[in-house]
Amino acid sequence: MGRSGVGVVALFTLSLLFVSYEVVDSAIGVNWGTLSFHKMRPSTVVDLLKANKITKVKLFDTNPDALRALMGTGIQVMVGIPNEMLSSFNSDLFVQQNLSRFIGKNGADIRYVAVGNEPFLTGYGGQFQNYVVPAMVNLQQSLVKANLANYVKLVVPCNADAYEANVPSQGTFRPELTQIMTQLVSFLNSNGSPFVVNIYPFLSLYGNSDFPQDYAFFEGSSHPVPDGPNTYYNAFDGNFDTLVAALTKLGYGQMPIVIGEIGWPTDGAVGANLTAARVFNQGLISHVLSNKGTPLRPGSPPADVYLFGLLDEGAKSTLPGNFERHWGIFSFDGQAKYRLNLGLGNRGLKNAKDVAYLPSRWCVAHPSRDMTLVGDHLRLACSEADCTTLNDGGSCSQLGEKDNISYAFNSYYQMQMQNEKSCDFDGLGMVTFLDPSVGDCRFLVGVTDKGLSSSAEPMTRWSVYHICIGVLIWTLTM
Ligand SMILES: *[C@@H]1O[C@H](CO)[C@@H](O)[C@H](O)[C@H]1NC(C)=O
Ligand SMILES: *[C@@H]1O[C@H](CO)[C@@H](O)[C@H](O)[C@H]1NC(C)=O
Ligand SMILES: *[C@@H]1O[C@H](CO)[C@@H](O)[C@H](O)[C@H]1NC(C)=O
């Protein structure tokens, strides 16, 4: 599409943007991460979003398959630029190849580009921080050239470790970030962009045995935090207002705030379980939709809240902990893990439909073989596939030794798309057609995102068959 074409679309959609800003308050969206060995087809995921009336989604890149599946759906999209790309970033090329061609009439409704993902995280030791503002400035110019600047906003999702304080009202950005943050928020402000922050009360609880457990949730706390005239009853409000105070110190106390990631994992750690995740997420949603706001922003909740995450991602790094692969409100295959009212019109979550599963078969430890020498196989299986639920606090941590081996074998076999050789393990493995799942411990069957849906092929044959019959009848009646 030529520039003027985009311009017309941008103008048109811009007017839509203003209208929708007046009507819509806070909205609940989701993060769609794709670090999984078992990715569903993008169209299946988009159908899942639609079935759950989710109208805002945040991606971590500009994956063309995801963006194509989102085209024409009206779902608003935040795309991302990975940190590693910032140092050699070509903004014109990015706009041309990764944005413009998806935007337009019946295109993907890309509203935000996240420049980096938590680029100021303490753990990165500053390696990305100097690239962020220059990349934003260049990208903004490229957006202007492409006539997209009024429509697509640039943001930088920050981890909550960008600011600190003993009590919320004392919030300041980390001293070494003062200069960058000053530039960043001034840039955001002049372009009408919100400040995007990721807040994780679970991690506060996980990393700190003194952290009062009920303060992580939304049902009142036996350890409220007094702060001058205000009292904080939950970690979310306290964290949010710490950011408000830090922004106020830079002169931008009114800047809109969007929660880029927030959630609770269901497996892989003590305290990561279905009940806690449901209570946290439901409490968060009710809190945000009540429009109560926080002590420093009464009646003014965050503009948008993106839950983390939509799906479990079994291929994520376990460096932060085994829970890292279990943040989904849905399992990897789009099945709801617990009851949750997203406040978007449905009372509960709706499962994904038409998931393209591999055949119903599993790889298990051969019942009559001696497993003494299984060690190396286990290490290989679990270093490549996901075995996180086997560990302490995990949903499969109660398995016996042989079931443990079966679980690891199966994980690997499914990850290898049920390749027959991948269940060999020097004769110690065996394929079975009986589901070996035990209680809450689910032995998965993989899914595929490849090719036609499983029902498409028989359907094609079916219609060929119909045509043949038709021709036959026609020939017979001639
Ligand atoms: C566009 O996105 C792809 C990933 O889908 C990435 O590999 C590529 O580097 C991006 N192009 C530019 C110019 O940033
Ligand atoms: C679930 O996690 C919560 C806190 O995160 C904890 O209090 C509770 O005991 C856990 N429940 C189970 C059954 O482990
Ligand atoms: C099962 O595997 C996990 C993870 O490797 C291990 O921590 C646990 O001790 C094993 N359990 C048994 C009964 O072997």
C-alpha cells in the first residue's frame, strides 16, 4: 500500500481511536507468548481470543503468522522489538517489513510497539539501556515518514525493579536510570504514550520469605503498609503508587500507566497453584474493573492490564524458576486451567476449539525392563523437553520413580512430535495408547501448528468422493 493509502487509513482509524478512548475504561488484555514446543495454529489462538471476547493482545515480536491471523479481527495489538535487536536497529526497514504490511484496511490493528522488553532489568547489567531511547527516536521518525505516527504509539515495558522505595510515596527510579527515565517519560508524554510496567507480586512472595502472603492478594492484609495519610492493603497498589510517585518526581505525575504483564503461575513452585492463581487473577480483575484506583490515583485505575499470560510456554528458560513455564490462564493447548471471569462478557473461560493434537499415544518406561541405566536418557530428555512439574511443588512431584521416568520419556517424545525413534531410549521406552496421567499430573499429547487442520484432509477426500459419485450418477443417467 502506498503512503497516502496508509495515511487515509491512519486518519480514519485515528478518529476511531479518539471515540474509543472516551467510551472504554480499563480493559483486560493478554500476553501471547510463543516459547512453546507445542504451538497451536495462530488461527486457533485467535479464535480462542475471540471466544473469550479478548480485544487486546500483546506479542513479544512481530511474528508474521500471528499478525496475519489477527488481521481483520479488530483485536488491538501491541507488538514488540526484542532487546537483542535494539543495538543494530533499522527503524525504516522495521516499519516497512514488520509493521506497514500488516496495517491497513482489514489489517492487524497494531496500536503499540514495545521498544525492548524490560530492557532496564537489573539482571541485564545495563547492556541494553543505552539503545532504548535512540531506537525510539529513530522509530518515531520512521513512523512519521510512513504516516503511522498518529496511530501507532511507542512504549517501553519496564520491570518494576526500575523504581524503588520503602513506602510508595517515596518512589524514585533507580539512581543510575534517572537520566534515561527523564528522557523516556518526556518522550512518552510528547507522543501521548503511556508508561508500561510489569508488576509481579508472586515474585515478591517467591523471592522473600518475610513477604506477608496475604499482601500479595487483594482480599485485605493482616500486614497493611501505612504511608502518611494512606494505608496499602495489597502489593499491587503499593507497587503502582511507587511508580506514580517516581513519575511525579520527574514532573509527569499524570502520565497514564498500563500494566504490561501481571499474573500468577500454577505449577513449578510452592505457592504456584491453581487456587492461588485464580484468587490472584480474579482479585486483580475485580479490583481494576471496580475503578477504585489507588491511594495516589483514586478512581483512576491503570489504562489497560495485560495478563501474563494467555498460554503456558514449556520452552521458556527456567532460570527464574520452574514456575516460569506455567503462567498461562490456559494450558499450552488452550484448555482453561481454572474458573476466571475476565469481566469481558463471558462468565468463565472458554476452551480452544479444533486444536490439532497429535495422535493419542504416549511414551512410557517399559514395564518389564530394568531401569538402572536410565540416568543419561533422563538427563537428555529433561534438558531438552519440559520436566518442570516433576520438581518440588510441581503437579507431578508425587510420582514414583518409574512414573517419573515415563513422564520424562513422554515429554521428550511429544516434543519430538512422536517420532518413533525418540521413544527408544536403548529399548527402555515403549509407546502406549493408554493415557498414563496420574491425578493432577497430566501426561501431555503434543499439538501441531503445521499444515491443514486435522479435519481438513478427510473433508477434502469427502468432497472428492462426492464429486466422483456425482460424475458416476451423471454418467449412469446419460
Ligand atoms: C522483522 O521481524 C522479524 C521477526 O519476525 C525479525 O527477524 C526481523 O529482524 C525484523 N526486521 C527488522 C528490519 O527489524
Ligand atoms: C497455593 O499457593 C498459596 C500461596 O501462593 C498457598 O498459600 C497455598 O498453601 C497453596 N496451596 C496448595 C494446595 O499448595
Ligand atoms: C522424580 O524426578 C524429580 C526431578 O528429576 C526428582 O526431583 C525426584 O526425586 C524424582 N522422584 C523419584 C521418586 O525418583
